[in-house]
Amino acid sequence: MKVTGIETFAVKMKERRIRNLGIVAHVDAGKTTVTEQMLYLSGATRAAGNVDKGTSLSDALEVEKKRGISVRASALSFAWKGVQVNLIDTPGHVDFSAEVERSLRVLDCAVLVLSAVEGVQAQSEPLWDALEALGIPVIVFVNKIDRMGSDVAGVVAEVQRVFSKDAVLVNGVVEEGFDAAGLAALEAEQYGELVEKVAERDDGLLERYLEGGTLEPEEIEHALAAATGARGLFPVLCGAAKNRVGIEELLDAIAAYFPDAGTDAQAPVSGVVFRIDHDERLGRVAGVRMYAGRLATRDVVENYTAGREEKVAQIKRSATAKLEDVGVLEAGDIGFLCGLPAARIGDVLGDPAPVPGDYALSEPLLSVQVVPAEEADHAALAKALQQLASEDPHLNFRWYAEERELHVKIMGAIQTEILTEILRTRFGIAARFGEPTVVYKETPAGEGYGEESYTMPKPCWAIVKYRLEPLPRGSGVEYHSEVSVDQIKLKYQREIEASIGEALKQGIKGWEVTDLKITLVDGSDHVLHSRPGNFKLATNIALMQGQVATDTKLLEPMIGYRIAGPEEIVGKVTADIIEMRGIFEPAQMGAGSFVLEGRFPLATSMDYAIRLSAMSGGKAKLALRFAGYEECPEGLGIEREYRGISPLDRSKYILLMRGAITPSVSG
Ligand code: GDP
């Protein structure tokens, strides 16, 4: 066994072969143990910690986190055979794919750990779906082959059935189910399957294979790597992390099969802030993934999203033993930047072109009220939440001063635990979260018009008329203008366009308005009287009035589910789903078991995982994913009062916008 010392780390990194890797798993499959062993074998830690004794590095990092030092755990770097692996922290619990997605965006490759005994579990499925949606190559690691009941062949078949038929076993097992379990060459039949699958994905090899020629092991490895990088194949390796079996092979596979993240370091700088940590010693630290170019300490970089320049004070990398200064960060790499006091998650630094996807992360589906344990902490809590929301815009913090209510949006119940902890440790505030409520949306029920002539009291002038039309589910908002720039000057047309998003935040039923087309059909400005802000005000009023004209329908978030369980409960499960207003495809029945797929509303299914587990005695498996918004049946959703002063309360609203009365909403 070759151990690479941490001293050689810097030297190795010069070669710039990088893997931004995530390890994902259902709780207890062995993610922590696999990580510990990889760090130990790479030489990044001197002794392999033990999760059962509480001596793992993750345990140590957990303690640090509690003390307000959180950066180190979010991306650990180590070297393996000349490859720099940045191990990125991914959530252990998955409520909905949205939460996973935000941390998975930054990965180039992932290892999915499964237990050889339990196989595919509830949380493995949304993880797999998210990796698929983001096009991230995956290696599957089947852990715990030493445990009684280990069934690698069964798990591989399950992976092929549930995830992808392109999963292929690349190493065999001996003494399966015993403490002495180890790796071995594949059996002839298994090897045949591997060769066939690899050949099918490489024209040159396929021709030779079909003609009965032999393929060299190196050729197979090479083609397997190409196919893995393209998500054409998913290598399945196995092992027993606890006994350090299969870990070296896993590291080799990570280095050999996954594509290199390094891209063009000569190109202009391009990076994305993928997380914000607040470190006790360093202050605000931005985790940045570089897509192109090269950043050095003291460089001034454009924050493209925020439209301002930022100066990089320090660049750090977490090399398990300590946080080290690296001075530069190049294309493909991940590092932590200090000195960007206002950076937010999702900010693009430099050139946006090389950044894949739009980083429009999925939205939180639940809204929850936060209440301080001590009423005297109300203002401090509001400030703390404002701070957290500035780091993570998805919290969508709203402070309703008149009602003395603080609200945030969350992805799932787990997040409230995390937030409670952060508020306690970082801000010293004890806070409680209320019952989460579903975040509804609304959409026009038909076509209609809304208009506003804001011409008094002078100086002001903005006349607008909009047509509102419903669009199909999932379309979002479209805006068009049929009005010439002679009627309304370009700068005011821009103001209108920029104000529409905010204007649709609260509709006439109190929720965000979506799936509609807005067309500016008429209007005018005034050479003397029009002022910046006038068209924003008029637009807010006109769009609200437009909604009164069209009336709106509530939309509710739907959750796609997949339930697998013993045959005898299928009747009970289908009855429950009907009760929850859910729908399902015909059940697939197999040897004593069933699989049922469909959709149900989030509102009726929030505690379904617990209910299903109780009903099935823990034998049923449930996988959930966000499945979009659908129309909520009449009378079932929740309508809210407008928070703050509604644009429909026209004169009061105009006073508010003119600064004559104080706002009651901030956030
Ligand atoms: P995580 O929740 O996915 O991070 O899983 P952990 O690494 O904490 O492991 C969960 C439990 O499984 C612990 O008790 C580990 O000791 C145990 N475990 C991990 N790997 C193996 C293995 O290869 N064989 C056996 N028998 N147990 C293992």
C-alpha cells in the first residue's frame, strides 16, 4: 500500500488533475466510514477514525462546527496518485431534491454508497435523480460486503432495475457475508457482461468484439472511463469500508474513470459562489468553484451577479489537517475566498459564459414562522435572519413589522433543525420554528386587463395598460411590450421590466403569481413629469388590478413518490393515497411485493414517511421528489391576507411608495 504524505500534496497539485467529488448515501450506508478510509489511505489523516467510537474526522469537524468554525468541513482536499480530490460536503438528509441540487451543482462526479444488505434505500433515489438531472457521472460503491445477508448480485440487479440498466459490476467478491470478505476477479459470466457493455459503447471495440477478437484489459479500462464520464456506464465497485476493503480500488476508480475537472486557466476568470460560511476567525468565507481562468490573492474580480467589484483578500483550501493559504485558484478547482463581505450563494464571479446551467436553484416549498424564545430577542432575531438570508437568498426572509412576524422559506423540516442550531451557536439566540405551511402560488383564471394612470399629485406621470393571460403549468412569467419607445421611453420600459418580478411576489390571494403572460398594450410617459419609480408604482397597481379582473386560481406543490413494500399492505397504501388526493399508476406486483408510483400534494403528505413506516413496520420504502405545481381544487388551499399595504389600497399605497408612510414589510 502506497501512502502519499501530506507534504507532497502541493507538488502533486501542480499537475492540476482535479476531481470535485461528492459522496452521497442513505444514512448508515457507510458514507462517513468510506470517507475516513479514503482520507487515511491518501495520507491526509494519520489514523483512520472510527464512527462507532466517535473518533472520526467528521466527528471532530462536527465539534468545530459547533464552535463556529465551519469552513473546513465543506470541502476537504487530498491527493491520490497525482490526482487532487476535492471532497465536497453533501447533505446527509434529503427532504426534496431541491436541497440536494444546490450542493450537487458544484460536483463533477459522485460516489453513491449503498449497503450490500439493505440495497437501494429511500434516500438513494432522490439523490440518484438529482445526479441524473445535473448530468453528473456516478460510481456506485456497494459497502458492507462483510455483513451477514450481503447480496452484491442482488443489489446490482436492483440498481439496474431502479436506477439504470447501464450499471455494471467491475469487481467480484469472495467470502461474502463473512468478516474475511474481500475482492476478487469477476466471474467469467460477470466479466463477459462487463466486456459486452463496454464494447457496446465504443464502435472500434464493438466491431472487434463482434468478430470474436479479444479485447485487452487496458482497452476495456479506457473505454469504461470514457463511458463513465459520459454517463453511459455506471461502474459498481464493492467493499467493506470498516475493514478497509475495496477503498484503494475505489480511489483508483475515482482517479481513472472520472473525467478531469481542469479546464482553461488562461481564459478570463469565471467562478461561482456555491456556499457561504461564517467562520469565527475568518469572518464570511465564500466557497467558490472556478470554471475558467485564474484568481490570485489581492486580485480584483467583478461580481457579475451583484454588479460590483470585489477584492480577494485570501484564498484558502481545506487540507484536513488545517486550512491552508493557497494564493491562487485555477480553473476546475474549489477554494474558499475571504474578503467578499457581501457575496451571496449563486453569485457569478467574472465571465458567466463558462458556468454551466443557470444556477437557478429549485425553490423551497415550505414557509415557516420563526419565534424567539424571549420576546426581547425579536429585533436581534430579525437581524440574524436578515444576515443569514443575505448569505443564502433562498431563505427568502420576510419581516412583517406590523404583525411582529418573522418568516423564512425552507426546503424541509430538517432545515429548521439546522437553522435552530445556527441561530443558537452563531448568534446566541434561542428560537423556535412553527409548523411549516406549504408555499402555494397563484395564476390568472382567464384573460383580462389591468391599468393605472398615475398622474397626480405632480410631479409624476406613468400611464400603463397590461393584458394578462394564463400560460401552461411550469411556464413561469413572460413579458412583452407592444408599446413603442416613442410612447414610453426605453428607460421607463426597462424600469417596467425590472419591476415585474417584485410586483408578482404577492397576488390577490397572497401568493406569488406565476404561469402567465403579461403584455404592455398601452401607456405613456411625460417629458416633464415622469420620474424614476413612477412606472414601477403604476405597474404594481395595474398588475394587481389585472388579477382582480382575471381572478386567480391557487396552485399547490406536488410530490412524485415511489413506494415499494410487502404485498399485504398494497390495499391500505392505495386507500391512503386516494385519501391524500393522490394519483397512482397501476401497481407493479412482484414476488410478494409491490411498487407503486404517482403524485400527491405536498400539503397532505408532509408526514407520510412516518405514517408509512409505522403502517408497514418499517418494511416499505418511500422515495420522494418535487413534481411541479398543479391546480389546487377549489376550497382546499390557503388564501392569505396581503402582507403590508396592498397596491389595491391605491391612495395609501401611493403614499407608501412616495415615502410618506413607513413600510411594514422588509426583508
Ligand atoms: P453514514 O451514516 O452513511 O455516514 O454511515 P457510517 O459510516 O456512520 O456507518 C454506519 C454504520 O455502519 C457504523 O456503525 C459503521 O461502523 C458501519 N459500517 C460502515 N462500513 C461498514 C462495513 O463495511 N461493514 C460493516 N459491517 N459495517 C460497516
